[in-house]
Amino acid sequence: MTSPASPAPGSDELPFRYTPQLAERIELAWQDEWAQRGTFWAANPEGALTDGEDRHAASGAQPFFLMDMFPYPSGAGLHVGHPLGYIATDVVGRYRRMRGDNVLHALGYDAFGLPAEQYAVQTGQHPRTTTEANMATMKRQLRRLGLAHDERRSFATIDPGYVRWTQWIFLQIFSSWYDPDAERPGGGRGAARPVAELVESFASGARPTPDGRPWAELTPAEREDVLGEYRLAYVSEAPVNWCPGLGTVLANEEVTSDGRSERGNFPVFQRSLRQWNMRITAYADRLADDLDLIDWPEKVKSMQRNWIGRSEGARVTFAIGGVGDANAREVEVFTTRPDTLFGATFMVVAPEHPLLDEVPAAWPDGTKDLWTGGHDTPVAAVSAYRTMAASKTAVERQADARSKSGVFTGHLATNPVNGELVPVFTADYVLMGYGTGAIMAVPGGDQRDFDFARAYDLPVVFTVAPDGGFADGFEEAPDAAYTGDGLVQRSTATTTAGDELSSTG
């Protein structure tokens, strides 16, 4: 008799040909074997989770943790971009496992989100039904890829146990405040402390309330407003990408360059909404400094530093309405170059800035026509500009930063170093979510401010000679100021290249 694995007499067929069918049988057999043996189970030092032979982690084994980016189970299954990353981490995990390390390779499913919601709206099917079916498909595909995940450690962000612990973590953050003077266990100052301790300090009078009233006289709402200025998790008004067509807020990455939603192609608008925020600025220094302790590629560290966005400088307060004005308000700006304050000839606030909720009823004397945008009153100019800016996303506003647009708000601010009144503009290249939402414009030291000043015929005062030389029109007059009518020689001080002025402009 002829063996089934052998070719028939006289046949040209090769024995044991490696066909797709044979490959499938071999792979499925070994995948079943790995699952039965628990080959990829990572053992804990103690407890219920052991390796496939019911052993706990050996005392000398080096723990090594790998976690892939969670796939989002919104489609019918994996796409090619998923295994592109998973295979790389799997190679690392197998290498470390062969070295004797106790490798924990975990994977989960990011099951919340807009795609599932929209699919449910379109089909009428509950999002849990769709999501769980997609996860089952993905798990089958991941198994077929032969990846060394410990399936016991797999979870989804919709699992009640996961939600429970994320809510617990949030409550710990919400119930904490950052004390810059607290001593850290590892050395240095600045640490989170319970809000209950903050309440005790207010109640005892050791820490005064903002308006000086005793803590006991504040209403519960007033007390919470005070604590909200300290909590690490707090609610505030902030500009967002609002998409009415989807009924939700979108991240910048979900908005196209045309200002429309990536999903559904609906228009997106800038709107200020009350939302939860994290006070990461309180510990930005620690976030940036501790990057030096992480074994990451420098490119990734650089991206993180840019995201944290730590800047060293000073906060400067400008009085709005003039010195001695009983109704004067204040606007705070952050600057990395407080030494250039003498060159601040105007201010710019974001269209969402609360200063613009009230503007003068009429234009002040000396207002130039090109500042007003063709409107009869500051109220009309600001209202029209805010409506226009709301139709742009933050991405569009940054992309259009070179195309300067803005209007005079009718407000005048007092430069704190020389007492001169400077006009306050609003322009969409200033974002409310960055810094204080207001900038002091020093056109003699910043190209963006210089472009805006030339476009609106605003003064330019040089306080520091720029490294790259002066802009067009200033090469022959480094000690000059642009007044809107041309170059005039400065009379209060002279300077050579690189020297800084200590007098007014």
C-alpha cells in the first residue's frame, strides 16, 4: 500500500510538500500546544498566577515587562499596522525570554470611543455587542500570528474591573493638591498632598482664603471654588474642537486640515466648554527632569519635552484701562524674556479670552482704521472676529499663523515698566489653551510680532540686537524705532550690536 504522505508510483510530486494547508495544520497544532502548556504565561513571585508548570517566578529571574499599544476594536479585525508593531515587541520578548528573563507581554483593547458610538448610531446595534464581537475576531487573529502574549493578562477598557480602578485613580488625583514646599521622600521639594490637609489649613486660619473671609463663612460652593484652584484634577472653561455633527469634542488629531472631522467629514468649531483638566503645570519640572532617568531613544524624549513644554521666565501683569482707572482690570502674560518689556508696544489676547466679554462701547482717540476691521465699534469688531475664529480649529489657527489677522479690542493696557499705553488686539494665532491666552508683543525681537506690527502699522522698538541681524528697513538704523510713519532715531539711549537697553523706548 502507498502511504498517504508518499507520492504515487511514477508521480513527479515531491514528498512532504510544504503547502498552505500543511503550514496551517502545523501552526494550529503548535498554537494549541502553547495554549495548553501555558508557554507564554508570566509567573508572579507569589499568588495565583504561575507559569505553565504551576511554578512561581524564580528568585533570580529578571522581570521584563512588554506592553503593546492597545488596538481599538472598531473594525472587522486587525489591519496590517497592528502586527507591524506587535511583531517587533514579540521579537524583543522572545529574546529576553531565551536569556532567562521572566517576560510579561501584555495586550488589551481600547474599547471606548467615537467609532463604536457612531457605528451604534448608524446601525442601531448596542456598542457592546459590536465591540465584543470585534474583540473575539482580533483575539483569534492575534493567536494565529503566534504572538507570545499572556492571555490571562488581557483586558478591555470596558471591563468593570478596569473602570473601577481608573475611577479610583482619578479620585486619588482629585483629592490631592500639589504643595511646592513639601519634601519628597526621594529628596527635593514639591509633592502631592491630600486636599483634606489643605482644608484643615484654611479652617485653622493658617492659610488665608483669597478674599480674606474665614473659611467657616464661605458657602460649600465657594469652598469648592477655592479648592478647585489647587486640586490636581479640576474643572474649568477651556477651548475645544466641538463637532455638532458628532455631538462630541475632538482631539486635534481627529480634525483634518480643512477644519472638518476625520470621521464623517462634519464641520468643527472652536468653543469654550467646561471640562476636566489635569494640573500638570504644577509638576512639569519633575516630568521633564525625570526623562533623563528613562532608557528611551533621545528622539522620543525630545517629543515628550516638547509636549510638556516647560519654559523658564516670568509672569507680568498689565493693567487694562490705564493707571488710576477705578474700573481697571488686569491681564497676566508669561514671557521668557522679561528684559524686553521696554519693547512691548502692543498686546494680543486669544479670541476666547474673558477680557473680550466686555469691551469699550466706542473706539478710543487715535485708533487707526486698519485696526478696526471696518467696524464702527469695538463690540462689533470683536464679536465678528470671535465668530470667524470659532470656525477654525487650533490646527488651522497655527497653520495660518503666518497670515496675520486681528482687530483692535478698544482696550488699552499700561506697560508696567514705562507707563506707556499700548493697544490690545485679539488674533487667532494666540491660543487660550497655551500659557495665559495673552502675550505681550515685542516686534523688535520676535518675527511673528514684527509681521503683525508691520501689517497693522504698530510701533517697533528694539531692545536687543537680534542674532540674525535686523529685518528689512532696519539694517542702517539699529537704534531706531518704527512708529508707523517711518524710521525715527531713538533719543533716549544708544546701543551697539548685542547690548541691551535699560531705558525706555
